Amino acid sequence: MRRGSHDRRGPGGTFALLGALLVTLLVLAFLQYRWIAQLGEAEKARGQASLEEASRAFCDDLDRELDRALAFCSAPLAQPGDEASLVSARLNRWKESALFPQLVSDVFLARTDDEGRVALFRVDPSKGEALPCDWPASLEPLRRLLPAHPGPPLQPDLPAIVVPLGGPLPGDLEAGPGGGPRRDFAVVLLDLDWITKTFLPQRAKAHFGGDRGLAYRVTVLGSAPGRRVLFSDGPDTPPSDPSTGDVTRMLFLQRSFPEGPGPGPRDHPDRPLRHAPAGPGAGAPPRPGEPDEGPRPPRPGEGDAWLLVVRHPSGSVEALVGGFRTRNLALSFGVLGLLGTSALLVLASSRRASRLARQQMDFVAAVTHELRTPVTAIRSAGQNLSAGIVTDPDRVRWYGDMIEMEGSRLSETVARVLAFARIGSGKQEYRPRPLNVAALVEKTLSGYRLVLAEKGLVVETSVDESLPLLSADPDALELALRNLLDNAVKYGADGRWVAVRATTSKDGREILLTVSDRGRGVSPKDVPHLFEPFFRGEDASTGGVQGSGLGLAVVDHVACGHGGRVRVRTERGKGSDFTIHLPVSLGTGDTGGAS
């Protein structure tokens, strides 16, 4: 009764433990999700800020040098009249301290005449001379803009720096076209080939590179309209739409000069050369506590600026962080799932061990009962015979048969327990030798006839005479057959019929030993567990059938030890068929060990 109450409390405690475990895992999963989401947002902000900083530094490398070159070119002339030598001297001074002197490829002077025509002169910086030359095709768009030149000094579409050099030429006080004084312009042509093939790749590697190359797709688009690709490198295809980039910034901007078309340099060429002033307006990093407002609103003419477009190969920084977050969540939930599965397995193993312990206790009780019953019967019969209470010869013979039957039952129980003990310890060995199946069946039945007769069972035997010799351990196979007979007597006695058949399979590769009964059959839910040690179905528990739960487990091990298997076919209320399949081709020298 105590054990029954324990069984009723067991599932409740198990469900409570499972509930607590489930709640704990759900809480951990929720906290993990929130933490990873917050970490992802922080990583996204950090990545975006880092990308903005790298993009700003990339733009500064070009724009700062352009600003410094522009400061020299656009400063007022101290003594007008010798523009070529003054521009040459300024550019030479600029190149001496420039970080990227290769930026400039050619220098020209554009001079207007009385009729508004513009003549072009190529400046030789080494000699300080300006020689007449034809207008290159690349400068034709600029020729149409001069002499008024209302645009900004930086011309990204050429690319070039174009600035007026001051007032009217010496000795010429006539008004130029439009009523204004005649103007001369310095045209500093930049080396587009060097910028796109050397400067931009170097700066991209410096600011966006890693150990395995560029981590981002870095693209520089030319001025509008058209925005052709001037440079693109990285692990992704160039973006067709600049708005798809993680960061888009303008290049080729005049940052260190006040707004307006007129010159207003902050660096005079006659003073020591210095960099353009730092600050958000100059493209330098903001001062501490000063927010980075990103690219400022465009000034007049900035619609033609170059564009720097930076994009991550995954599509965007947000997509990258989203991928990381998804992988982290999958990993975290996988670990939690593994933890939960492990806990469930431990719990299931604990319950299985508890159930196995109870089955073993039931086994001990059942074996004790099975041993005590024949021992008691044998002792009672022996006492009656020794005391002379039974003197009638027929009664004496009956007592002798009973002693033999109970002794046989006792021997079978002991043999079954010993066989299972050897199986459990892994020391069971089978010694096969040529075996006549018909003789095996006859020997097994002859030793079991008293039990069958006591139960009043009709035994039907069918053995194929053409069966080949079987290589098997006769003792182990006889024990397996006796266990099947014992199982048929216990659970099939209601049908009053038992059959033993020995045949070959349809393909002739196996010998089939079948024991059938017409009893109550096996419950479908018990069939998968029939060959488990200590298992006893619901019929055994409710019907008061004695047994240890080892018989079919021993049968299964004997069959497997001989390279065969056991199959059961049962129908509720109509009986069961247990068949041992043994391979005919088993060699005589083979031995089977415990599995």
C-alpha cells in the first residue's frame, strides 16, 4: 500500500519539476532575447558610428588637400602682371609640403581679350613660364563658362580648380564683356587617373580595409547628371542607387572658404603654409561634446560633387547586425534547448532507473515466490512420503510425478535467472554445434509434458522433416523454447491449446521455431516492451500471473546471439505467435557472445 501511494505522488512531483524547469527555461530565453536585442542595437550604433567616422576621414583626405591647393591658387596677387611665375611659385611651395603632390597633373592660365575670347596658356612650374596652347577637349566645357565663371572654384566634372587671379591686366583698363574688368583665371587640372587608380584605392584600404581586404563595398560616383562610377572596390557589387548605401557623403567640396563666388582665402601664400582649420565645417572630426551633424546642406554648385557610397556586403549595417543577432539567438536558444533536453533526459533516466529498481524489486519478489512454491510442494511431498502417510502405490507414483514436475519448474527458474545474470554481466557465450531441430523440439516437449498435462492443454506439434541441421547451442536454444512454452502456458491456458512448429522461411534462408496459443493475446501498448527485462504486461498484473519478467528477454538474447531475431504476432482475444528466426547459413565454428 505504501508503494502504491508513492507511485501516485511520483507523477505529481515529476510534473512539478518539469513545470519549474519549463518556466526557468522560458525566463532565461526571454532575458537572453532582450539582452541580445539590446546588444544588437548597441552594436548597430557602434558600427554605424565607426563607418561614419571612416567615411568622414576618407573624404577629409581628398578635400583637405584640395582646400590647401585652392588657398594658394585663389589668393590675391600682390603684384599683378606676372601670373605665371606667381602661380608656379605657389604650386611649387604647395607640392613641397603636400601629402599628395601627384594630385595636380597640369596648370593653365586662361586670359580674356577685348572681345571676350579666352586664350589658354600652359604653365611650366619649373620655369615659371606660360606658353600658348590649344584648348584640350576635356576643358571645352570650361571654355564656355569663362570669362564670367559664376561657378565655384572646384570643378568636379573636369576635375579642376578654377579661380580668378585678380583685377584687370596691367595697362589695360578697358571693361571686359558684360561691363566688368578683364579677368585672368588659373586652371589647375587634377590627375583623374591617379586619383581613381591610386589615391582612392589607397584611402579605401586605409579606412575600410582589414586583414582580408575591404570589409565594405566602397564606391565613388562622379558628378551629376549620370553619376558614373569612378572607383569601386570591395566584396559586393557597386550600388546602382546611392541611397542604398549605409553611408553616403559628398566629395570634392570647398570646405575652408566662406560661401560666395568670390575668393576669400584664409591662408595667404606669403605666410607659412598651414592646414585648413579643423571643425565640422572643414570635414575634420568634431570637438569633444560637439555633435556630428553629418554632411552639411549643399552650397551652390555642390550638386555636382562626387559621392562616396559605402555599403556592407550583407546589404546594410542593420542587415549585418540582424544576421549576427539571428545567429546569436539561434545559438543561445540552441544551448537552452540542449540544456532543457539534457534535463529532460536526466529526468527520464532517473524515472527509468526508478522504474527499473521497482521492477527489480518485483522480480525479486516474483522469483522468491516461484522458488518458494516448488520448494514447499517438494518438502510437503517428501515429508508425507518419509512419514509413511502415503502408502498406496498409485499415490506414491503421483507424489513422485509432482516432485519431478516441481523440481523441473525449480530448475527452469534457476536456469532462467542464471542465464539472465550471465547476459547482464556480458559473460554469456554460445557454443554452437550441429543440431537436429526435430530432436530439440521433442526433447523440450518431453520435459514439459507434466506441466502441459497439469494445465490440461492440447499440444499440437508440426516439424518439417526436411529441415537442415542447425548450428546452435542446444542448451541455450532449449532454454529459449522452454521459456516460450512457459509463456504460452501462463497466458494462453484459457485457450487449452498450444502448438509448436518448426519450418523454413519462404526463401529457405531461415529456420522458424514458432510457439502459438489461443489465449487472451497481448495488449498493443505492451508489445513494444515484451522483450525488455523485468517487464510484465497489464494482463500479468491484473490476472495474478506469476513470473519474473525475464523469459522473453532471455529468448530475445538467445536469438540475437545466434544471429537471428524474435518476432511476435498477436491479436487481442485470439492468441499469440512467438517465432524465433535462426539463419540456416550459421557456420559451425561461429560463436555468439552476449550483446
